[in-house]
Amino acid sequence: MRTGLRLAAAMVLAASLAACGERPGSLLLHPVEATGVGTPVSVLVATTRDRSTQDRYAFTDGRSRTLNYERYQISIPPTHVTGTIEWPDRPPGDPARNFVVTRSETLDRAAFDADLAARQPGGKPASGDVVVFVHGYNTNYQEAVFRVAQLTKDGGFPGTMVAFAWPSRGTLTGYVADRESTTYSRDYLEQFLDDVARAPGVKRIHILAHSMGNWLAVETLRQAKLRASSPFLAKLGDVFLMSPDIDVDVFRTQLDVIGKLNEPITVIVSRDDRALAASQRLAGDVPRVGNVLVDTPQAQAAIKQYGLRVIDLSDQASEDTMRHSKFLNILPTLHDVVARDDLAQRGNPISRTGTFVVDTAGTILTAPLRLGEAVLGQ
């Protein structure tokens, strides 16, 4: 009986987190001609996925024993709508209407490091910033690559944006396997961040993690702190935990080890996140960090203790029916935080440590959050 209930809960979770429509296949990674059409965006990828033996452009959901590196040029269509990926109905797609790959190149680490030192979107001089995106559950490789292209185009982050692609199964029933694959990838992410820190010209490393990718990111930070010898920690800039699929009690123990970083950790939450509600049911009804209820006097003390910057998007509308990707609505704000664009001088409260709410008009307001109470276990 219990086995049946667990299976039913797993299926509810899988159905809740599933993307709608047909999933993009690896044929979308095959380069096409798009001269004079769309906006080119450069995407760098480091991955713990195995390379396919059947298709030289594809990666499988197998776990590689070494990091693999790729460089893509992706054309963004002139009709692009901010926050979306215009997927082709079928490969290879139409450059006038869809995201398409126009160039693909396998790199060794030396070539990858050279790109980090010299490349910035738009061909501008390198700023010394690297932004590493860690995707979430049920994400296949091409989805991770195209998402980073979209974030690069819409987010306007300084420096070079990189995808760290761990081997998600990209299937409805792969939740447990995906969690294991994030854990498998911890040492590789730490190694990668250390390599980035050693690359010539790199001054700051920022981490953006979404959903289950937060488990990988936070566990990597925790073990790096315990090791106390990881070079990337000295260059760590902003850490954005977007819709974190992490048990709140576990998060507290992780923060006890991590402590305060160079910049406040930014946690983006929404209490109406349906995907995290399903994850919570599967996890014995323990709240996830990304959907905790907010608003108690103890919250401010907790935020101060852990040096957090918490943004509540509960009042924000979302085109995502699962309400799990609301962070896409505030990309300009995240860009400003990374770029240090005189936020305090412009009266933007997000420049400070504390708790904030984004209202229905998109205005950022200072407000207490219940996350602090949840993290402290009060």
C-alpha cells in the first residue's frame, strides 16, 4: 500500500513538473545557415553528460567521468519575445521565427578558458565577470543550452554566461534519478568553478541556479566551504537561488556551514509555486525553500543571521502554469544586482540585505518574509 502511495505521489510530482507539448530533440543542435537573420548569441557549456556515440552534436543523460566543453552560436529570431524560447515545430527550424544553432564546436579546457578570458556577448571587451547557470529537474541538454541563450539575450548580464549542464533524465518519472545526478555532479561543479577562477582575466563568478539545480549549487558551496581551499570562493560574486527545490531544514544546515559570502545570497520564492508544492508532497510535506510561507517577526533576524536577500514573487503573474519560472520576470533586476548599477543611489532597495516583495506592478518593496522563521525552525 505504501509503495503504491509513493508511486502515486511520484507520478503526481512528475505530471506537475512536466513541460507541456513535445520536447525538443537533439536534432535542434545541428547547425543551420542563418546569415543576416536574427541576433547571434554565444553560449559556452560545461557538462557532466556523456557524449552520444550516434550523433556528434548530441549529449545523453549518461554520467561522464570527465567534464565536456562545447561552444555554440545561437541565432535569436527578430520576433523574439522577452522571457520565451521560440522553439521550432520541427528541426532545423526557421531562423526568422525560431531559436536555431548556427555554429557548434567541441572545446578542450584551454580553448574554453580562452573564451572565458576574452569573450563577452555583443563582442564588447571582457568585463571579467562569468555567470554560471545551473538548470533544474526534467531538463534535457538542448533545453539547457537554449535557456542560456535566452537568458543571455534577455538578462543582459555582464561578462560571459555559461551553462553547467548536469545529466538530467529529462523524463517525467526521473525526479529521484535527477536528484542523484545533481549529487553526482557536485565535485565536477566545484572543479569547474575552480578552473574558471584560475582562467586569465576572470574577476568575479556569479551563480544562477533554478529549481533542483539549487541543490547542486548549494551543496557545492557547502563542500567548498568545508574544504576551505577552493579558489573560486575568493572570486564568488552573486548567488541567485531561483525557486529552490531544497528542504528548508536541510537548507538551514547548509547555511550554517556556508556562512556569509562575499555578497548576500539572493533567494527567489513564490508561495504559489505548483511544482514545488508537488515536490513538498513527495518529501513528506516538508516545505521547499522556494515556496515557504512568509511574514513573522523572526524573519528579519534569520535573514540577518544568514546574510540573505530574499525576493517574494507571490503577487507576480506568470505565463508558466506551474508558476515555477517567475524569475524570468525580474531578469533586469538581477542584471542590475550583478552589474552594481548604483542601485542604492537610485533608491532601489534590492541593493541591500533583507527581504523584499515584488508587487503586481513589478515594484520592489521592502517587506518581512516568513522564510527566516522557516529556516530557523521557529
